[in-house]
Amino acid sequence: KAIFNFLEFWRVCQFHSEYRPFPDARFGGPWSLEHNVSSLVFMGLLLPAFVIGAARGVAALDRVTLVLVAFIAVHTLLHILVHSVTRYRLPIEPFVALMSFQEMSRWRPGRPK
């Protein structure tokens, strides 16, 4: 159940209907095209940069990154253990975006690493 909730919490898109066994055993319809496109643009592009930036910041023991990663991890863990719906991810999306943009700024040519 925890793996299912983790994948549901960080779901980027849903183009087809599917059966959701947890927590309420119901069929979930596909998301609208606008929802899928906006989610793919925002989370689909930023999530890989976030993961790389979080790993780099934790490895370097950067205090700001450690606090942000801890906040995101606790929020994710809370919703994985209780009830996982993508809308519960909204409070942490600005932090994911900030860390992603910070990491992407390091990729710019000519900028010191």
C-alpha cells in the first residue's frame, strides 16, 4: 500500500481510467487534457532536476537544502501513510520548483559549479 500511495502522490499524469484499490476501492477517471499537460510541463520537467539538486545538496550537507528536503520528505511520508491524492502535493510544489530552478541554474554554461 505504501508503494502505491507513493506513486499516486507523485503521479505526473493519468491518461486512462484505472481501478484504485486504496483507500476507497473505486475507479478513477482520466484527468482532463489541460490537467495532464500542465502537470507534465510542471512536474515532468522539474522533478528530475529536483531529484538531482536534492541529492547534490544532501551530499554537500547544504543546510537550506537539508531543511527543504526534510520538509518535503516529512510531508510526503505523512500523506503516503495516511491517504495519497495528488492535490495533497500542492503545498510542496513551490519548494520543488525552487530547488529545481536552482539546480537548472547550475547547468547554465559559463556558471561556476
